[in-house]
Amino acid sequence: MNKAFVASVFLAVAALTTPALAHTKVQTTSIADGALLERAPASIVLTFTRATGLTGVALANGRGEPILIAYRPPANFGRSFTIPLPPVPPGEYRLSWRAIARDGHAVPDAVKFTVAGN
């Protein structure tokens, strides 16, 4: 077989499979991981690279104790979600979430932040 032909077949197959391998992931968060904040944020915005379904969100303090948040993920897929956060005292926090991409892959992630003072 001709090397050029083999290379073109390989490139064609790679081009067709690349979109299937490009899974949804978090593109941006309005609070950077590891952020030190002057005061407690009222919300956090999660933006994904593709439409996804947000299936769960949890907030915990630095000791891992859960903090109740009044947020119910929407039933529809979206790229951006605004999650209201409760007022919290100074300390360390971890907001974690789980999303499901249209291809069925789970997309768990989290962001840690510290509130210095209110």
C-alpha cells in the first residue's frame, strides 16, 4: 500500500472519531479553584464546553461537613448554571458537582475556595 494512502485513511478516521472523544468538561467557574475571597459569594456560575445535565451540587466546609444549599438542578441540558450559595462565615469551602454529558459520561468536579471575612 502507498504510504500517502495509509496516512490519508488514518487522518480521515482520526477526524471522524475526534468529536466522540471530546467529552464535556467545565470551561469556566466564576470562582477560581483555590480562590481567597474577601467575602462570601452569593452564587457561583459553572460553564461547560458543551450542553450537559447538572445532576447534583453539594457544598461542604473545610471539615467536610455538608452545608445546605437551596438549589435544584434543572431537568434540561444547558451550558451554564448559576448556583446560589447561602451566607457562610469565614473559612474553607468545597463546592462539588456532578453532571452528565449528552453522550452519557459523568462529569464530576469541584472548586475549593476560602472566605477571609464578611
